Amino acid sequence: MSSAKLAIICAAGLAAFGLTIIAYHTASQANSTGSFVAIVAFVMMGVVLTTGIRYFAGRRQSQHQLTNGEQYRALAEEYRRLSDLAITAQEHTDLKMGEISAQLDFLRTQNESLQRILKEVE
């Protein structure tokens, strides 16, 4: 919470406390403290409910953001793992292609030498 928001909340709380004291003083002079207590209780219940709802909404939002962050990290880790597997598979493919190319070159040389021998025999 920023310091400006905290200052506004503190000032609003102080103003509400001051108004409550003034209202109580006025009600006690008019001998109607019962209705004053009922009004203050109703207002305080509203404040508590509003504060509770805001708290739980903020908590839910932060958990949602945390969950999304964890899911993002898990997806990023899975992507890294898959990219490593793809790189490894590509390296193995390159090695096998090199081996096959070497064997093909060997077969070509044998084929050429066999054809030379056959030409000599004719």
C-alpha cells in the first residue's frame, strides 16, 4: 500500500472517530443514546463488512496472480525441457546422417572399384 493511500485512510479514520465523538456527545445531551448506539453499530457493521470484502477480494486477486505466475513458470520450464529435447534429437539426427553419409561414401568407393574390376575382366 502506498503512503498516500495510508495517509488518506488514517485521515478518514480520524475524521470518522471525531464525528462519532461529536455525535455521541450530542446524543447524550438529548438523552437518546440508545438510538445513537444502534446507528453507530449499523455503520460499524457496514465498515467491517466493506473492509472484509475488500480484504478477501485483494487476497483472492493476489492468490490468482501468484497461481498465474506459478503456471507461467511451469510452462516456461516445460518449454525449456522440450526445446532441450528437440536440440538433443536434432544432434542425434545429425550424427546418424553423418554415419549414413560415411557408409554411403564407402559403398560408392566399393562399387567403383568393383566396376573397374569388371571392366578389366571384360
